[in-house]
Amino acid sequence: MLWVVLTTPLTPLLPASPKKSLPALPPATAEALRGIATWCLQFTPRVALVEGCAVALEVWSSLRLFRGEDALKARIAEEAPALGVIGIGWAPTAMGALVLARCGVSLDGRPLTPVLDQQPLLALTAAAEHAGTLAHAGINTLGQLRVLPRNATGRRFSEQLLVALDQAYGRRPEVFEWQQIPEDFLARLELPAREDQATALMEYAKPLLMQMCGWLAARHAGAEGFRFTWIHDSMRAKDAGDGGQLVIRSSTSGRNLNHFTRLLSEHLAKTELLAPVGELKLEAVGVERVTEESLSLLPKSMSAGEALTPVLEQIAARLGEALVVQPLEVDDHRPECRTRWDAFAKRRARKTSEVDPLPAPTFLLPEPLRLAVSNERPQYQGTLYPILGPERVEGGWWDRVPGEAGVPGTSRHVERDYWVAVSKTAGKLWIFSTRQDDGTPAWYLHGIFG
């Protein structure tokens, strides 16, 4: 696993004790943490708040989507500071990443344990509460704390200290409540100082736009635009009103941060504020799902409009016809024989049967799986209940497997009755019944519907 933890200066180091509960965060702090978590959801669905003062995300399964660990680290390091992030930690555990983020330390390929051993007690919240007492005993680092007798440490301080220490070093599992992607996007930001120039609002609007684009990416969606609202300070003239807003729309739905930023900047340059502004709001407008463009594995010449067939023929000529193959559907009722892989250069269009009474499964097993039978019903992760069928498949009498010297070949002729069956745990399955050589009936699993 690979965890990233983002810390901000908005919350102090909070003491963790089984006898104490974490104090409620100020509304502005909670809103800022939720905004960072929303932005992080574009990288992974496994995003959580750690100790109420940091955001953690597990990104191991997402590395290939973002061109590898180095590229993802560079992107987060470049963009996260604009959201108010002051510390970024990477580690195999979330608690370990939190310690490294607070200390500004990077593993740089080193094992986690020796790096954590060098960090001060104040970097681990559960240990910070007892840092003064431990310092009198000459215990100042996590490594010195880790080698103390566990039973005595738990009795003298708290079991929570041992739990946090084990979680940081990866010796005990960590449990989190994952953040959910909001159905709608509406972000708020209370300004640290009152602003009376519209162009100055751009500095505070960009983090809100980043959160919106992250939310759109997490939902695989795009937005036609957004509604940017500012609220005037309470100490304003009576005729100034509560605030104002700009509704900015684009010709196409998207989530390009630079494009949205430029549009808002152009509009703010022509806006005059009637009173100082104390709070901002941003709301996505016209959200809809967008189709992602996949990167192509074909040569770059394909992007210039070159036909697929000449390119594949050129590759086959270069690598050999046997290495460039394409599936070819053939006229055969047996499911395992309907597809044949032929060299692309020899591919010829053939007319195939259009009769397909039963739906075809998404996945076909390499070999049919013999099923157990109980009370005359096939079993697979429970009892199977046929809901559609039967479809009789019979053929292959002409298909024989050659035998060795003196041994006659065997026929691949089949006689099967196919059914679509349902299982409470395995879902919809494609099964068939047939008779063995000795005449006894048997059931087989042949396909799975996705």
C-alpha cells in the first residue's frame, strides 16, 4: 500500500486519549479539510480524514492511471500547496505518512522503520500527549519509544499509544471512514481579510476551482460552467446589498482548470465591487457525464487519419504474420469453437449465422466446469435456478482429434442443453446439461454474465 497524507496549518496537534474526545473543528477549518478531501477524490476513492486535522489517501492502485509514482508525486507536490497544504508525506502506512508530513521528511527509497525511529515524539499525536513525561526519562524519538517494554508502556501511559505506534510502523491495521463524493458541488471560503478589489478575489477563487475540477474528475463528469458568488462584509453601506455573483458558461462541458481560471479572471477584471468581500461561494453548473478519451497503442500515423488495415499489414510484415492475429467468427454451434484466431493478413469476411436465441455470456470458461448436483439441481456457490432455456446445441461430428499410431481418434461431437441460471451469490451463469458416455446426466458451468 502507498499512503499520501496532506497537512495544513489550520489545526494544531490534537491530543489523543481514550478519556478525551477531539474538540469540534471550527466551521472554516472543517470546510477547508472537506475541500482538500474533495480534490483528492480524483486520485482515488480511498480518501479519509486522519485525526481530524489531515487528509489521507491510498493511491497504490491508482499509480498506473497517473503515469506512475514519480508523476503522481510531482503533480500533488505542485498543486496541493494552492489548497493550503503545508506538508506532504508518503509512506506504506497512513499514520507513518502523517508523521513524515509533519516532520517534512521523505523516505527516498529507504525502509519506513529506520526513518520513523529518528522522528520526534511530537510528530505522533498519541505520543505528544506524554512527550514531557517521556523526555524526563530520556525518551525523545519514536525509535526510543518503540523499544520500551510494551506491557509496562501500556500500563504507564495508555493502550492508545501502543495502537498508534503499531499503526505507524505497519504492525496493526488502520481503519478509516472513507469520504463520499458529494452529489452536488458547492464550496465556501471565508477570506482571511476583507477584499475590495474584484481582481484580488482570483487568488482565493483558484482553490475553489481546483476543488470543483477534482470533484468533476472523481465523478467522471464535466461542467458547462460555474456560479461564482461573493458576499459583502457585514460592515457595509446599506445600498451595497448582500453581495453579487457571476455565472460563467463554456460552449462545451469540461473540467479544464486553466480554462475555467482564465474565464473567471477575464470576468473579474471587468467587475466592480460595491463593498468589501468577506466570503466566496462556488457552485458547478450544467454537470453531465463526459466520455473519456483513451490513449492509443497504435502508431502515431493513425492519428493523421491512416486506415487501420494498412498499418496492421505493415506491422505483420515487420514482425511476422503469426504475431498479428485477429479473432474470426465461424459458423459453429459449439460456443468454444465459434471464434478462431487467424493471421490478420489472411483475414476474410465470412457470413455467419444470425440466430442467437439465448444471450451470450460475457466470459467463457476455457473448459466447462463439472457441477455438483443436489436434489436434482446443479450447485455453484449455492443452488442454481434456471430462468431461461433450454437451447439445444448439437454438432461437431465432423471434428475429430487424431489419434496416435494404432489408436483411433476421438470425436468432438457434443449434445448439450444450455440454460441461463441465477445464483444468489454468483449472479447469472451459463450452464448446460448433457449425458456422459455411460448415459448418466451431468451439469456443467460454461460461462459467466458480467
